[in-house]
Amino acid sequence: MRNNIGVIGHPINHSLSPVFQQAALDYLDNKNIFEKWDVHPEKLEEKINSFRKESFIASCVTLPHKQNVIALIDDVSDSAKAIGAVNWIYNKNNKLLGDNTDSSGFIRSLTEKYKFLPKDKTALVFGAGGASRAIIYGLIKSRVKKIILCNRNYDKAHIVSRELSTSKVKIEPILYNRDSLANYAPYTDIIINTTSLGMAGGPAPMTSPITSELISSKTFGYDIVYSPLITPFIKEFEKSGAEYGTGLSMLLYQGVEGLEKALNIKAPINVMQKALDAL
């Protein structure tokens, strides 16, 4: 069956979601096809309106639509509201509900795949965009002790810190320079890159936001970039002898979370992982 579940974005050919989501649907003997829907921003409202049918199940949402869909749907979850972005839309009793599983997917990948428990840890986060907000929200929900936020634009980091800090978890914005990083990076438990630095096809594909001499071998590294799989950021952690997680795991687990909520089932994570590994 078609047009009931898929992913919307523009462009969309790069999306890996249909690969592992279809593997899950086939394993579950679900007859739906997980489709790619290339939706130009001018056609977004029309596409969202097409979801208002009884047979529609869910849609993953990727760039550039994560913010713009919010005004076109009926309600959003607490996580989507706090993060300011939607990456899944579900049909719940013929109402379109927007959700954000980037944060919960990130935490599940940390705890289930890498056995890293964020509670009471200190985190250093690079970047202050939408992905950063999702990561920070997940860390706060997991009861980290403290978050250090580093961004090239300090003012933007300060805004995110002010908006997302809570009474229990303070976010400290710092300047993006070596001296500033040297005062914090070696003493953190986890360092996360949410920027486009190191991304294939991006503006700085050979660049890491941090170098190995500022990384403790006891610090866990996590790069949400998954193309290439081993990014410049990850290579710096390899040099320091530290453990790390890759962006494909966050991609997988946000999809796991989304599928479980869409179908009210337990996702076959091993099947979905194997589909990704085969690429």
C-alpha cells in the first residue's frame, strides 16, 4: 500500500530512512511501502493536507520542513514544542500530531547501543542550531549535571542557553577558540558535534571543531554527522584513544522511536541496523 507512510523533504534522494524503515515493515509483515516524498516548500501545505485521510499512518520530516510543518498540523508534543522542530507527524484519531524523536533517539542510541549513561555527566555540545536544541533537550531530560555550549556565533549560543536552561541543569555558553576549549573540553564526560563541520558536501568537509590534544581518553565522543561515517571529529577521538558514537546510530534510533509511536509496536532494531549496515 502506498501514500500512507514515508518521509518528506527537499531534496530527498539522500535520505536513508526508507532503507531501514522498509526492512522493519517487511519484517513486521506490514504491507505498506515506506516512500520518499520530495516536497518543494511551496507545496508543503498541499502535501500536509493530503495526510488528512483515514489510511495515513505517519511521515518522517527532514530538511527544510522541520519548522514550517508546525503551523500546518493540529498539535505538537512537548519535545517538539521545546525544540521548535518536528521530525515526525502521526495520525492520531484523525488529527495530525507533530513530534520530535531526534532527542529521544539520540539518548536511546547513547544508552542502548553505546551503554553511555548521561545522568550526572558534564557535556560539551558544539553548535547552536536545531539539532543542538534536540540534543540539549535530550540531555536535560536524562538529568545531566551540566552542559557547555560552544558555537562560532556566541550570541546564538547565549540565546539557546537562556531558552533551554532549567533550574536543575544550567547551560554555559563559551567562546569558540582554543583557549576557551582548553578550559573545558579535557574535563567533560561527553563531547557532541551537532554542526555541519566534517560533513561530506558541506562547507568544511575536512574540519573538526576540536583536536585530539584537547580530548581526554576517558571522554566519549558523538558526531551526529553520518556522511562520511568516520568524520574528522571522530578521527580526533580515535587519535586520543577515546570511545565514540557515529551519526548513523542517531538516525537509526530516531527512526525506531518514530516507527514505534506510529504503529504502536516494538521496532525490530536488529533488522533495521542490518539494513543500514548493508549500505
